[in-house]
Amino acid sequence: MAAAGGRPGVLQFVHGGSGTRRTRQPGCRPGDRGGALRASHADRDQVAEVLRVAAGDGRLSPDELDERLERALTAQTYAELATLIADLPASGTAVSPAAASKELIRLHASSGHAERRGRWVVPKRMDLKVSSGHITLDFTEAVITQPALHIDAEVHSGHITLITRPGIVVDADDVTVRSGHVDVRAPRGSDVPVLLRIDIAGACSSGHITARPPRRTFWQWLRRAPHRCDSGVRKLC
């Protein structure tokens, strides 16, 4: 799909079977009028997808991805968008097998602890079951390659904890609570563009489902010291 309707001198972002690639029609060079043309929502979305794929390939760090996505979603012209992907492969690549997001991840914890931390790749769906156990999903350094994650959760006398960062929105309205507790606390930085929407559905019986930002350590709290939050900005959390 061409972002600019095929007009001469306009940066284009093309989706194909091997991924997303960008092309430039003849006569479109830095400084040309084509780069000053106004970008559409579709153009911004296509560049955002290129950036997510690059992060999945390991070409961008989580902080770089967050920063570029924010700029992509507020870009006004093709030139601004082109700058964001200028150092990425022109042909584009699909997410590598090692980093590709799975369709489904199942985590079942019975009197134990299962977790995902560090640079893990967020899948499209997760099936979480807890019986007297604990599951922790830490999204602060996770690689986000798609805009949504659906979680089916069943909690019986256990805990599910989601550690979020600015740009992640959690909706747990579809969870049925029986003698349990569901607590969703949004991270600071509500002005950050939404990077990932997490929808949780299921049942919570005599257990807890919590979504929260990362906590400061005891010494950070004692000294009221700022630490690096998920958005890449130093602040008190």
C-alpha cells in the first residue's frame, strides 16, 4: 500500500509478503518539496510497524523504540517520518525467528512461580493459570511487536502481576472476581502514545491480579532518589 497515493517525489512505505519496506519515487531527495508533504494516520501507523519490527530484530532498544514511536505518532510530514527509519535496512525484514512474537504463550503455576523478565517478546495471546502460585510479567524491557495482547487468566488462591511502563494500557473489566481482588494502576506518563493495549479476561477466585508500574528499591525510597522509569525519563515513581 502506498502512503502517498503514488505521487512523484513522495516517500512510500510498502507492505509485502517479506515484511514492510520503504521506497522513494524518483526526484524525492532530502530538501525536496515531497518531504514536506503532510503525513496521514496510515503513514504514521506504517512507520510505527517498521519500528516495531526493527525492535523485534534487535536493531532498536526498548528506549529507542519508545522514543521513535512517540515521534512517529506525532510526525506531521514525510520528512519527519523518513528520519525515523533512515538508519534501518531499506528493504525491511520480517521479525527474525529468534525474536518473532508467538501467537500464544501458556504459563501455568501451581504452588510455584513463573515469570517473564528482561527482553522477552510479547506474544499476541497469553493463557495464564495460577493455583496457589505466582506469575509475573515484567513489560519494562519487553519487545513489543504488535499493538495488542489478550490475556486469558484463571486465578485460584494465587497472584498474577503485570509490571507496566508508560505507553501500556491495561483493561481488566472482563475479569470475574469471586473473593479476590483486581487492581490496575496506570504508570506515570499518561501523555506517552499508547504502545500496547492489554486486555485481561477470565476469573479471579481468592487471589489477586495486579497491574502496576515498577517500584523503587528501599534505598531509592529512603533517599527519595529518582530511578530510570520505563519511558526512559528519570523521575520519582
